[in-house]
Amino acid sequence: MKISTKGRYGLTIMMELATRFGEGPTSLKSIAEKHQLSEHYLEQLIAPLRNAGLVKSIRGAYGGYNLSRMPDEITAGDIIRVLEGPISPVDFTDEDDPAKRDLWIRIKNSIAEVLDSTTLASLITFQDEGKNENYMFYI
């Protein structure tokens, strides 16, 4: 499964809203400028997030967007499913081989578990402690 720019930029929007949670509405223009993204593209992504009830919009000169729930109540899975659709690495409905079918289901469930256990709150408070360092091996 490959996450497209829709999912990646949508997660960026939501993380910015989570970072500014409780401070009032945040404009897409400020998010676009901070991350050097197209404001027009972000406008296209915010609509399905609003329709899904993940964000709410505030109109007016000082308007923008807020999260509709606390950052610890919205998961990466909620966002990715809205923007990317169902989480599945392959369409395994036509798979005849039970071993391969089981593999695809376990992969799908593993991806879903990671996305559904990762909240916006955990993403915005993430501390990189060097756990994913790349090791250089010399021969």
C-alpha cells in the first residue's frame, strides 16, 4: 500500500490543527506557507475531512479550521481512510490460495493496527530518539 500525496498532505493539515488545538481557527494559507504546499490543493483535501466530521470550519475574516475532537481522539487511520479509502495492500477477494489470502489479510490488519493506534497527539509530541538510525556496515 502506498500513501499518496492526498494522505500525506492531509496528515500534515491535521497535525498542524492538532498543534494549534485550542488556539482558535487556523487558516489553510498559514499551513500552506509553513510547509510550502499549494493552498488550492489543501482546500481540496480539507473538504472530505470536514464532511467526515474530523474538522469544522469557521467563516469570516479570522476564520479557518479547527479539529472537531481532541487530538488524542483522532487517529492516523481515521484520516488515511477518509482521503485514501479502505486500507488494503491488494484486492484479495478473488484470491483462491488460502495461504496467500491469509498473508494479505494479516498485512492489512497490521497496517490498520499501526494507523489506528497512532493518534494526532502522539504524532505532534513525537520525540526521535534515534531508534531508526541507519547503520553503516563496512566489509
